[in-house]
Amino acid sequence: MAGLATSLGAGAATNSLAQMPEIDTLFLFGSNPTEAHPIVSIYLKKALRNGAKLIVGDPRKTWMAKRSDVWLNLSPGTNIAMMNGLVHAILKNGWENKEFIKNRTEDFDALREKVKEYNLKTVEKITGVPKQKIIDAARMYSHADKAMIVYGLGVTEHRTGTENAMAIANLALVCGHIGRPSTGIMALRGQNNVQGASDLGPAPNILPGYQPVANADARAKFEKAWNVPILAASGLKSVEMLDMACQGKFRGLYIMGEDPAQTDPNSHEVRRALKSLKFLVVQDIFHTETTQYADVILPGSSFAEKDGTFTNGERRIQRVRKAIEPVAGLADWQIICRIANRMGYPMKYNHPSEIMDEIASLTPIYGGISYDRLERESLQWPCPTKDHPGTKTLYTDLFSRPGGKAKFVALDHKGSGEMPDKEYPFALITGRIREHYNNGSMSRRVPGIMELVPEEHLELNPADAKKMKLKSDDWVSVSSRRGKIKVRVRVTSRSQRGNVFLTFHFPEALSNFLTSEHRDPIAGTPEYKSCAVKIEKLPKSYQA
Amino acid sequence: MSNKKIKIILNGVKTACDKDDTVFNAAKKAGVFIPTLCHDMRLEPYGACRMCSVEVKGVSRLLPACSTPVSEGMDVRTESRTVKRVRKRLVSLLLSNHPNDCMRCETSGACKLQNLAYEYKVDGMEYGGERWKLPIRQANPFIVYEPNKCIVCGRCVRICNEIVMAGTIDFTGRGFNTVPDTAFRVARTLSICEFCGQCVSTCPTGALTDKKARGKGRVHEMKRVKTTCSYCGTGCSFYLNVKDDKVVRVSSDFFGPVNQGDLCVKGRYGYDFIHSRDRIKTPLVKRGDKFVKTSWDRAFAIIASNFEKIIKRHGSDSVGAFSSSRCTNEENFLLAKFVRTVFKTNNVDNCARV
Ligand code: SF4
Ligand code: SF4
Ligand code: SF4
Ligand code: FES
């Protein structure tokens, strides 16, 4: 979310889900909500029933793409070129919002100069989207009254993920489509509490509430509350900790609730790093690929076993309530406290509500949150004080950047770290399906779900399938420069020619062995979304 | 939505309401209960069952409150003698083709039809007549359909087509034999059913039930705990239904600020992992190639001494932690605090950028 933070000030969705039915033009980009976010899709479907126009930017022919007014079927990894092309078309036709650009933004000239390089012929060549469609989309979006861009991991999980988000912000800002109800940018995130986890500071360069460790006042506040000195220099990002582990310079790691050995692309490297550690503690509810490397495994507690809060993708802080006793006796927050106490730093809380009180006292955007209030009302941050009603729409008058203005960022198309070539002719896209979730450790333990979707399938376009003489359910091997897996094929026109699709829910056929080591240099987000692969038919006799 | 105020007279009391309200919504806001069967707040008003009939002064027939808009000065009576008589007759008619099976019905206690029969003192013996004897459908992995308990209110058909837009269920048969079907007969008309159980959540009777929860207890035996879904970042709320310290069902929270009772397959049916046999139940330490069980205290001692040793020998910068966007806000905050106060480094990160 560093992208939106750079352009607008905060790395968060600008609006509320409940505003979606009133959208009149929806631009869905790199997101397949009917599969990955079914309840968001219910809101979006309501907007469509109310007559909203629909633009979809996605290499796959999704449910929404089939129903769109304009489908921008761009090649994987060409998001920035696409956005620059749209801005180009808007400026060329004078469809921009001059008032808004003048009063509420800065650095417009840099953007204007940059997008001159992206005339529609060039953009058509890079993205594969016909010029006329780009113009249609640009007209539709810029002329709307309530226009919302909804984007998903198809945007962020690229080497240029952070820049992709800035490119989207550029488009919205050029049209002034931000800061009004039903008008703005919504990012649909993957895991349930991504927003809360980024808000509350387990990050090497920021303290809870996006307060930089480099800021002396912020540090002083936390030093006083926690009674320890806080280092001004950033710590290591997760990737860096693993790299240093391989070099023998990083030795002890505590992993709470993550499974990098499966969910990180380039799983081989991660496993090497985990093996190199001197001491590894993993806290999880199930054995995972990662727990194999642990020296100590601590049983985690599921959401049903503890009190707490999650913050959803629209910044809404909601209660998690304990329904049953922790299966292993202790909730995760109690475990952290016990280890801290034993290592000589006292952490005493009787209940997670007291942790929230401490969060509120140190984190201005959560300043007005308490469990008492959450019993009575539903709150979205920023909620700075106990009598503040929370914030449904961000940036109605000021952006949260210094000076209150949004920033245009001039960006270049760089493409994926790895493009298809002679040897590896297909672009592999990875994503989610509705029935499963992440590494599958939860959803794969639901018998009804396994009955419906028991195994991984490689989605392949009918034309490609015909050329390779493949039918649905045939076995193939899929290999990239980094690894090889075996899966069955599903022939479907959801994938376009030259693109294939896999999920990452199944350890037997782990797509992350294939995906690339390229990362977003700013956020460190790995490039899950595209890499180059080749496909070979396996003999009839092959059985998994 | 315009919210221009107008006034109606509700059971003799002047009541302010929004111009766009239906009589049902206006009454609800004023705290006056009108019974319904085919109505669900999530759906467009349908006006089929007439259970919500009310009397309006100057109109000779009764009007359905769920689909009648308010108008200035409208004089509405929700509990007049005629209204009550008509409702009672409707319940009687419905029960004349109903299996009288409440004693072993999954939905007993939460069934709208049962509640109405109780309120209007109807035993289902008033009218004779033919009753359906249709087979129970169990092909759907998550949903059981007992057509004999169906009152053909159309809610399941509408929620599946209007809201989910899956188009899985439709009415089949004609006249007396019309029932909603398909999604429950062939597993995956299966290729289009989303298994969201929205149809179950809206069914007012025991005709549609959650398969996994059958036989696990009825509404009065459950502790219901409102919480937030742990799968995706939409943050739907729902109730965990707990019996004997076991989660046996998820039911809709119709007042959830995000989802108003709607859920997807993961939220509604994805809870089995909680009581999975594979859960890690005790701390484990590695001995050679194996993991052996140990006590919490022992595990904490090993963890503390190993980290202390590494920090002492190689410095704070050689240790760190990953936290998770699967964990709560409080746990994330605490881990960020832990690394800075106990490890005394800024080496802490999460996967929140994904
Ligand atoms: S589970 Fe969902 S998709 Fe399937 S029939 Fe019911 S409402 Fe329709
Ligand atoms: S199955 Fe339930 S919801 Fe569907 S028509 Fe019958 S009674 Fe109504
Ligand atoms: S019910 Fe489905 S859409 Fe809602 S939060 Fe859970 S997984 Fe997401
Ligand atoms: S509830 Fe109004 S007609 Fe059925």
C-alpha cells in the first residue's frame, strides 16, 4: 500500500463498501471479486443492477469482464503503460478536471510530460489493448459523476506493484475522482487483517500508526510509554532477514502465523534461509511447510478462541470474540506476554481490551477506539478521539500529505521481471479461487470444500490446448527457470491465448516453486502474479 | 435516497417516516412489528405471501406492508380484527400442506412459520387436503433441502438470482407442485452453485438447512457469539453457534455493518478447521529429526535462553520476528512492541504488503 501512501497520504481504501451500490462508473482493475471477495462483489453487482457502467482491466475473462462495457484485456505486467495511456487519452481530449488538479494536487507537469511518451499506438503495442477501447474507457471514466476504481492483487503483486498503485492514483486524480462518497479508490486486500497488520506497526521502519522510527518525537512518545530506547535506524525487511540468514549474519527468528516456505514465491530460497537459522520459533495452528524448519513450535489459537479486533479493507475496526477456550490453553497474545516476561520485560494485560487502550493512547488514527465503543458502534479510522464518529470517506478536503495536496508521480512502463520467450512461451498468472484460501491450511480442512475443489488445475485457453493436443484433466508438467510442478489441465476461455493460470492453495502443486524472485523494490512485495513458463504433456500413464 | 420526512398515522399514533419507506420499514423504525414470510431486507419487496397485510383507511382490501409505499397522512392499522383473521387463515392454509414435524425439525425455535402458528394459535388441523410427499434432497455438500417444508415464498430463488446472481435455483413444477429446485438436486448444478448458503440464510422454515449442522443442536441450545470472519479482508460479521465448547454452525448477523447477513462459502461453511484433528495442541521442540511434546513452561524457557544467547553473542540485530496479517490487531501491536522492547531491534515485519 506504499503506492497510495505516496500519492495520497495513507495506504488505505478511500471509501466505504456500503457506498458501492451508488457508483455510476466502476473501473475494476486486476481484481476478480466474484472469486476472491464474494461479498464485495455483492455490492458491485448491486451497482451494476442500478445501472452502473463497468470497465474491467484484467488479462483473464472473469465474471465481471464478461459483463463489462469495456474490457481492457491487457497483457500481464503492463499496468503502468495502460494507466499512462488512459491519462494520455484524457489529457489529449481535455477531459481532465482542471479545477481539482490546480487546487488539490502537485507535480502535474511531470505527469503531463511523461504521458506524452505514451501515445495510444505505443500503448496498444505494449498492452495489446486496441486503441479504441482505451479511448472508450477513458471517456467513460472521466465523464462519470461517481466513479470508483476497485483494484486487487493483480495490481500490487508485481515487481512494479507500488508504482502500479501510484499509476492508478494518477488516473483518479487527473479526473478529480477522489474524496467524495462512492468516488475514490478501493484496494481489495488478500488476507483478513492486512489493513490492521500494516496499521499497527510490525514493520522495520515504522512504529504503530505509520509513525516513522526516524521521527524523534514519535520515538520519544514510545520510549516514554515502553520504557526502552528505540533505535532510529530502520530494521530489516522480511526478505532481508532471510537473505542475511543465508549469509550467516542473521540467526534467530520468531514467526507468528505465517508460512513463508509455502506462500513466498521462490520457495526454494526461503527454505534455504530457514535452514540456515540458528534458532527458529514458529507459532501456528497447523503444521505447515515452515514449521518443519522450526526448533520450537508453539500452538496458535484460531479466531474463535480469542478476543481481539480485525481492521477490514475499508478501515473498519471490528471485534473478534472468544467463542471457545483456546485448544492449546493459551491465546497468541498471552504467549507473547509470557515470553516477554520470561526475558525480563514485563507485559501485563488482563484482557486484549487493555492492549487496545494502549494502542489508542499511542496511535492517533486509532485514538478514539475502545472495546466499549465497539460494542455500540461501528468505526472506521481515522478516529482520533473518543467523540470522533470515524471516517467513511477519506480526503474530502485535504490529503494526508504534508501541505494537504495529492502528488502526481511520473512513471515508466517496466514490464514483468520475466516475459515469455521461445523457451518459456507462456505467461503464468497466479491467483485465488473462491473456495480456497492462501496456503489452504484452513480451507483444505473443510470436507465439503475438498469435495468440490480437491486439487489444483492449470487453466489453459482452448486454442493453446488444441495446439498442444490437451484436453481437460490431462496431466502436464509446468516449468519455469526455477522449478517444475505437475498438474491437471482445465481448458477454459477464462484464460487468453498465451496466458495460463494457477492458484497457490495446494502444497502438492505449489505454484510458488515457479514464480519469480523479482520483487517490488519499494514494498518488497514479491511478484506472484506473472512469470514465464513452459508446458509439457505427460504420458497417459502418469498418475499423481 | 431522498429522506424527506412525511407523516403517517400508525395504529392511531402520528409517526414521522421517510418518503421512500414502505409501510413495513416505517413501522419497523417506529418499533411496531409486522409479521412477514416472503420478505427479507436484503431483497426487493415481493408481496407474495400476504402475511404482512395491514388495513389502510379508505382502501377496501388489505395491503401488503412490505411492498406498499407510505404516503402523507396514510392511516394504517397493523393489528385490526380483520388483519388478524386473515393472517390466521394464511397460516392455517400453509400448515395444511406442511409435515407437522416440528419436534424433530432442525429449525424448530427459529422457524417463522412455527412462530406464527404459535402466535395465531393454529394447529394445522383446520383444513384437510393433499400434502406433498417429496424426497429429501442431499446432493449438495453443504445444503439439505426438504421440499415438504417449503412454503414457496421464493426467497431462496430471489436471493440466488438477485443478490448472488448465481442463478442456480429456480421454481420447477406447476401449480400445487411448484417448488424451488435444481441447486439441491444435482450436486453442482453444481458448476454454478457458489455454496454460499445465502438461500439457507433467507429460508423462513426448515426447508433449507445447513448440512454439517444437522443433528448438532437447535437454536435454544446454542451459545451465539458475534465475531468477524477470519478469511478475507472484507470483514463480514456472523455468529458462531457453540454447543459444548464446539463451534457447530455459522449463522448470519443480519445487522452486520459490512455484510447485512450475506456470507460466502468460506465464511459460512469454512469453520471445520477450528476443531480439526490436525491442530497443534501442545508446544513441540525438535529433537534430532523429530518434534517432541513439551510443556508451555519448558518451551518458554528454551525460547528465552536461545534468543538471549544469540543476542548476547551476536547482538540484537541478529534476531527478529515476522508477524501475520492473519492475527488480530492486538497481537500485531504486541509483537511489534515485543521486538522493540525485548529483542531491542527494529527487525520486525509482516506480510501486510500482500
Ligand atoms: S448456495 Fe448460494 S449459489 Fe447455491 S443455490 Fe444457495 S444461494 Fe444459490
Ligand atoms: S425453500 Fe425456503 S426460502 Fe425457498 S421457497 Fe421454500 S420456504 Fe421459501
Ligand atoms: S464471509 Fe467470505 S467475503 Fe466475507 S469476510 Fe469471510 S471470506 Fe470474506
Ligand atoms: S412479507 Fe409481505 S407479502 Fe410476504
